[in-house]
Amino acid sequence: MLRSSQLLVTLFCLSLLSPTLLAQESSFAPRLPQSVLDVIPPSQRVAGPLGNMRFTQRDCRALPIEEVRRRIVNTAIQEWAFFGFSTDLQPRELDRESTGPRRPFVYPRLSPNESERLASSIAGYWSATPNSDWILQRQNSRWQTEGFSARWRDAWSAAFISWVMCEGGLGEPQQFQRAIAHHSYIDQAILAAQGQNTEAVYEAVPLGKKEISPGDLLCRGSRPAYRSIAQRAAQIGEGARTHCDIVVKVDAQKEQISVIGGNVRATVRMKVLPATSEQQQPLHPIADNGRQLFAHLKLLAPEIEANAFDLSPTIRQCACNPTL
């Protein structure tokens, strides 16, 4: 039922965007013209066919901090739409008969055609991370041996975040440490909160300590499974398997926080997280797919509307909300 209702609304949105889209294999929204949303597609940062692809652009924008928060949100939403509106509406309570949350359905893998369509965009995300040429070359080798539909050999969620920040206006590494792994910029935000990095634009705070706003980041750890910022602070500089998503909407009435991340089930996906404001704390998520979030990275920039998602150019162009 959930899948059907989302599909119907998505198709309606896409019919408003372009009638020709309904005839295509998958449902996605094309990126907006730069006259509507001034974002350079990641696919324009690479050149060459799959199997022989190379980076051609690695520069990033440097914009006034007053412009950054909205650009981060709008850029993430456009990529989510381009990847096909994938959405995970997470339950408020866990299934008592299992160790994880109930899922409405099993998410399918990307089709070979979709993998090929999105390959240059994912490669463009990697272009925003330093010292990542070897990753693209390793993927070229995979395409040569396994075909153009082969999935990415390396997890690209941190590359997605890095590219969004690059295009969002945080072009200087002292502002945001773009990297192939999330823990690099998490550590930067922890040091910023400790007063050791005064140029960083994100600072790490415990969940429920400060208001969560669109443009902030929410982070969890899996190896190790951090339960607090202090646990990560004791291991700063060490490798860790972590993941962060970009907040795009905060709905206090529904007690939900919507986030967008990359390489979530091999796509750019939105997760609608159940949230709480118990004990007079600011609204914060209960969990991410049953896994504990350990850090809120607060963007030190002017606030924007809590419903920035609904006001973004992509959704306004669509004239409806494809997640509901």
C-alpha cells in the first residue's frame, strides 16, 4: 500500500514536470535549469565513457555563509529527485519480535539501466573529495571487467556529502573537511565544538542539545557503534565506519525529521525519522533505522524555514510533495 501510494503521487508530480517522463523506465525528475537553481550537475565534473572516465573539474564554490544553508538543502533535494524520489518512512516503534524496525517492503536494487544512468553523477561526487583518483580508476577497472551496470566498488555516501558542501558554497577545507570518509568532517566538527577549530562551520553537539534545522547533519556509527560524541572524541583521527545525512525538513507537529543521504541502499534516499521533544529538549530523532545516532552537526549559519523542503525549487516545480 505504501509503495503504491508513493508511486501514484510521484507519477503525478512527474506529469507536471514533463509528460515525456512517464514513458521512461524509471520515475525521476530531471535536474532544474541553472537559471532556476544554480547548481552545476556532478556529471559535468567528469568526462569519458564508463571504463575510461576521468575527473575534469575539482574546484568548489566559496560563498558567503548567509547563502550556504539554503543551497545545501536545495542541492540535496534536487539530487534526491534525480535519483528517483526513494523514501524510507521509518516506524516510530520497533517490531518486538525482531531486533530491527518493521519495513513496509523490500527495497529493490537499481536496474542495470539505472546504474548506468547514474554512474557519471556518482563519479562527480567523488571529484569533490581530495585524493580520490584511485577510487575512480578502481571503478573503471570494475566497469571494464563486469560491465557498465556494475555497482560502485567503494561506498560513496561521504563523497555525496562532500559534493553537496562543495556545490553548496563551502569550498575551503578549513570550513568543511571534504573527504572519502565521514569521520574526517565529524572530527573537524568535534574539534570546533571544543574551540580548537574556529574556522569550521559545523560543530558537533549531542542530540537534543540544540535545535535541529535544515542544513544540519545527523550522524551515526556502525564500526564502532558510537553512542556519544565523547566516544568518538576519544578516537579522533582513527578510521571508523560512520554515516551522516543532511536534514531537509523538521516537522514538529508530526514529530518527524526528514534527512537525505547518499549511498543509502545504493541510491540518494530520503529517510523520514520519528522524533521526540520529551523532557523539554529540542525535537530530535529517536533512531535511524533502529541504529542510534550519536552526533548532531550544527551548521553555524543563519537559520532558514523548518519546512525548507517544501519551499525548495525542485518541490515547487513539482507542485506537490512526492513523499506523502
